[in-house]
Amino acid sequence: MFKVNDNFTRLPSSYLFSEVARKVKAFTESHPEVEVIRMGIGDVTRPLCPAVTDALHRAVEDEAHADTFHGYGPEQGYGFLISRIVECDYRRRGIEISEDEVFVSDGAKSDTGNIGDILSMTNRVAVTDPVYPVYVDTNVMGGRAGRLMPDGRWSEIEYLPCTSENGFVPALPTGNPDVIYLCYPNNPTGTTLTRQELEKWVKYCRDNGALLLFDAAYEAFIREDDVPHSIYEIEGAREVAIEFRSFSKTAGFTGIRLGYTVVPKSLTGCSRDGGKVSLNGLWRRRQTTKFNGASYLTQRGAEALYSEEGQRQVRETIDYYLENAGIMRRSLAEAGYECVGGVNSPYIWIKTPDGMSSWEFFDYLLERYHIVGTPGSGFGPSGEGYFRLTAFNTRENTVKAMSRLAGVKH
Ligand code: MLT
């Protein structure tokens, strides 16, 4: 009889957001009269901006004619998009990234999940806690996580707690990890790290031969000056870090899918015999084998984001979500909740009131106020006692949800 990948059988039976969706579905089916406001999974509600939809229409037209039709594209992305990424996301910030260091894909979730393909199974992994579950679950699938312990931690993963006790700033690891995941602005806490903090991490990785996997999916929400937009703003990061970017939350691409990953050519790992190996080459090999490139249409849509008009329209959309976040922060504070995030991020991280567990608070908000959020414990053991709300709903629903909570003092 054939064998399955046993690592999968070690995982909890469902992915966090699938579990939330299952509970919400059960609730709405048994309470069809109730209007539930969804602030759980970070899915956007604003439509694509006109610069993008115009470009998409033009691209569809291209595909309708033999002389402008595009079939398979380059696996790492079209030059017309990559050159805009290099210029607008990096060069304008004083960062030199070359075009062959950028790999366009169908999103940061896929890339952060797949990056383990090019890393040894024996690497020891560190994550901040709470953490975007994809980093942990894909390392379980890849056999790097060990056993699930009764406290919800995996035995071979180093967890770096981020709680109100340390101001949500992770301490440097002590367990000598080979691979470290950081996501800033952070999902789920919505907090950021200053330049000085990030410098510590880059130095740590350089001194200890560790790889930094830096997820910058929420970069477009940064509004404060001392928060770096890219890990490559930090000197020396090109030798230790891979950066993941996403168009999902930036430009409403959650449904049409697009992201990119930067793998500098100066970044090398070690082979079994101690030789140096370029990660750029390995990732290229991986992508050209397992991925046929993001669609021509989507890449034309993303290219339009970098036009002056596109940049302005996208900024307006993000400002809209950040204004929602401001409304939420103020309303939650008035109602007596302790919370962080929502300044350079669409996520607000709330301390659950009255010692409630994260899932108790989930049920309480859903049943009492018909608001859906995400239980903090779903993001890791240090998320217990916390709860995440997103600012991605409409203004109307955001105001409505907050008024449901108003007057309920905690
Ligand atoms: C989230 O809610 O954490 C995100 O939407 C999940 C994702 O980007 O995959």
C-alpha cells in the first residue's frame, strides 16, 4: 500500500481561517435573520481601482487577437512588471535590486509556504508568536516542526513571544535557529519594528549564519517615518534576507492573486558538503519547474498600479482602510478594550476582556454582537487571551460594528 506524507497527519485537522469560516457558517445557518459583520480573515472589500481595471480590459483585448496574444509567460514574471517593481518599490527608496532578483508569483502565501522546498529538512526554524499560521504549518508539512506538544507548541520550532509584556517586540532567539520568519507590519498584531530593531535582526542573522524570511505583505500600510518599508533598507540584509511582497491587501488582489519575492544573488546557503549555494538559483529552479508564471492579465493589472494615477488610487484605498482602523481603535478604547495595531496596519489586536479565552471571546462577539474576528490563540500559544479584528470591511459596517460594541464597558 502506498504511504502518505505523515507530516500532514500531524497537523490540526483544519487551517485557522477554515475553522472560523465553518463556525460562522453554522451560526448564520441557524440565525438567518441576523446580519453578521465579518472582520475575521483579512479579505478586502474595496473594488480594484480604475487604473487596474482599465489595464485589465486592455489586456483582455490583447488576448483576443492573434498578434497580441500571450500564452505561457516567463516563469519569474514579465519584464514590464519587474522593471516597475525594481524602480518604484526599491530604487526610489535607495535600494538596488536587480531584475533577475525579483520573482513574480500568485501571492505571498504561496511563496512563504513554498520557500521551504529549497531549504534543508534539518534546519531549525524560529517564528514570532503569535504568527501567520502558514509559516508554522508548512514547516510541519516539511518535517521540520517535531511533535505538537500539549501547550500548542511544536517541539522543534523556537517561538519568540510577542505580548503586551514585551511591547510586542520579539527578543532575539536563543536556540540557534537557521531560519527565522519575521512579518512586519505584523500579521496578526498590527505592530511594527523600528529600523534599529530590524538592524538587530539582520546583524543576528549575519553573525549566526541564519536566513531571514521577511514577509512585507502589509508594507503599503506603513505611515510612520521610522518604520522601514523593506528589509533591504537595512545594511547587510542582501546577504541574509528574502523578502515577500503581496498585491493582495495593497491593491485588492486577494481574488485575482499576485505577489512577488526578492531573492538577492548575494544570498548563499550551505550544501551538505559545505559548499556555498545561491538561493536565487535554487528558487529560480524551483519556480521554473513547479510554476508556470502568473497570468499576463494580472501582471498588466499590477503594472498599472505603478502609474501616477494608480499610485494615487491605491493610496486612497489604503487610507480608507486606515481610517476604518482609526475608528476601530478609538471605539475600542472608549469601550475599555486594550488594543494595539491599526496605525501602520489593517489589523487591530485586542486583549480579551475579563480573562476570556480567545475562542470564548470569538463566540461572545459572534453570538452577542454578530461580529466575526479571529481568535488570537489560532495564531500561536502567545495569542491566547487576544483577538484580531481587521479594518477591511466597508466604512458603514465598521461604524455599525463599533456602535454595537459601544456602551459595553470592559
Ligand atoms: C489573514 O487574514 O491573516 C490573511 O488574510 C491571510 C492571508 O493573507 O492569507
